[in-house]
Amino acid sequence: METHDITVIGGGLVGSALALGLAEAGQRVLVLDGEDLARRASRANFGLVWVSGKGLGAPDYARWSFESARLWPGFARDLEARSGVSLALDQPGGYSFALSPQELDGIVTDMTRITEETGGDGAPWRLVPRAELEREIPGIGPDVAGAVHGSADGHLNALRLFHALHRAGAAAGVTYRARHTVSHIEPGAESFRLRGDWGEITTPRVVLAAGTATEALAPMVGLAAPLKHSRGQIVVTERVSGRLPFLSAIIRQTDEGSVMIGDSDEGDTEALSGNPEIAALLGARAIRVYPALARLNVVRSWTGFRVKPRDGIPIYGQSTSCPGAYVVLCHSGVTLAAQHALRIAPQIAAGAAQIGPSAFSSARFHVPA
């Protein structure tokens, strides 16, 4: 293959954002990706730039997510200009709805704790009591006890983001190879040999950004990337001409008019086929939040597997036993795309021993049982 300085394993939202940032930092980048219909989180994404509730017990993650949300407007403008693809980014703030007073108390408790743990550096939020919520969202369901509103939250078209990153990367000189799933990495004295059914190559440096496949690849270069198994299901309605008067983590309307409903979490299945019982529960909760949704027809549903580190915190780092091998693994591929392209990629290009906050190092998993 073409001469390159670094190979990124994985061409999803994380890998393509890193590849773009690395190319902008002067690196000759090769991306090795899987099949077009591979089980990738990027194709099953809800499309949120979401901060609220992230980082409970992990203030570095809360600050990191908030910083990425603030970077997103400028990052989106630049990416759109480079790719010619509209991302439909909108950051109006998002609601976390509670269907009981107890649920509302729990959300407020968590948000208050995040604020305290970050010393006030986390994303701003406010409690929205029931009476105030009725004024802000006419037609809100009678079962909604109240909500928390986070002003930094937003959403975009995730498939267009995927397309834009690939187009901008190609324009910046990134070499992309599909159907090149890497199954084995062999560290050498000054390079790494990457192998798969397609053959093998030697690369000076390598970045593991292969989503759920990273868990198996990481130990080959002395890194750890333990994942929590998590499948989510999304229900999508027909397109409508009107606009929802709110954004939430479980209900969002796309720029094309359809309404997406999600938030399930299954840890006991490997199947890609959807579960109609879960779809029904998702729809029922959404209707309790906003009854007008009951008038819409469901047109499709899909499932996807989250890239979810065991403790929920991103995993970033360079291997100490195999210098030149990096891992970048996280659940929030959309939210953190700006950080990955603008912050993490330049650090990797410069050969930094630690990339991102030190709390995200994979060394945290190297402890006695």
C-alpha cells in the first residue's frame, strides 16, 4: 500500500475523526476498515451531541464532554466547508424528562453531584418544574413530573457526519481501505505488522479505533480495552412537516422530519434483529412524555451495539510495552468527534506519551483483581 506514517484501524466516527485530525497535523494516514455492512456503532447512532448526565463520579469526563460540545459549532462549520456536506447541527439544549417525582429527584441529585465534582466547570443546567415545563413545551404529557434542561446539548445527522469525515479525510490525503478487517497485530522493534484475510502490511505506528473489535486487538500491543456489552434499539417514525418543540436523550426529530425514539439497553444478546416488545416499551414511554407522538406511524426500527468501556469512561493511551501503538475507545463517538479531531489527533501526531486526560489511560485496568 501507499507509504504512510500511521495506520488507523477502524473507519467509523472515532477512526475517521482521528484520521482527519492526523492528516491535518501532517501525517500520511492509512485507514483500514471493515465491511460496508459491518456491525458498527456509527451506522446505528442516535446522533446526539450530549453532555447532561455524563461524568457522574468522573469529573474529567464531564469536563471533556462539555469542552467538546463547545468546540462543535466551529468544528461543524469547518467540516462542512471541507466536505460540502451539511451536518444539520443544532444545539438548542436538551431535556431529561422524569415520569415521577422520585425520578426527577434522582436526576437532580446526579446533576448536582456532577456540578460539585467538577467544581462548577461542568455543563450548565437548570431544574424545570412541571408548571414551567407546561409553558415551555405545550402538549407535554400529564405523567411528566418535571425535567432538567442542559443548555449545551444538541444533535445532528450522524450519517452525514460519517460521510463528511470520510470526504474531508480523503481531501486531506487520508488513504481509506474498506474490507480490510485487522485480525492480528504483531509488534516489532520499530514497526507493527497488521494481518487479516486480505493480507498484511507493516506500519510505523498504529491507532486502535475499531469499536467493539478493539477489545480483542488491544492486548496484542500491551493495552487494555474492556467493554461492557450493550445493545440499543431505535424506533423511527414517518416524516412530519411540523417540528417538535424540544430535544431529549430519548426523543429527537431529525432535520429530515422523522422522529427517533431510543434509550434501551440490553446486555444479554448478540442478535441484530430487533425486539418488538422493547420497541413497544420505547414507544409507550415516548407517548407518555409527548402524547401527540401517538398519531405518528412507525416506519422502521434497528439495533446497534454500543462501544461502551466497562466503567463508562473513554479509554485513551499509548502502550508502554509497544511504543507507537495507541488506543482511542469511547461510547460518545458523535459528542467527542471534535475532541478527537482537534485535540487527540495532534497529540498522537506529536508522539505524546499520554493523550487526553490522564484519567482516561488504559493503565487504570492494569490492577490486581
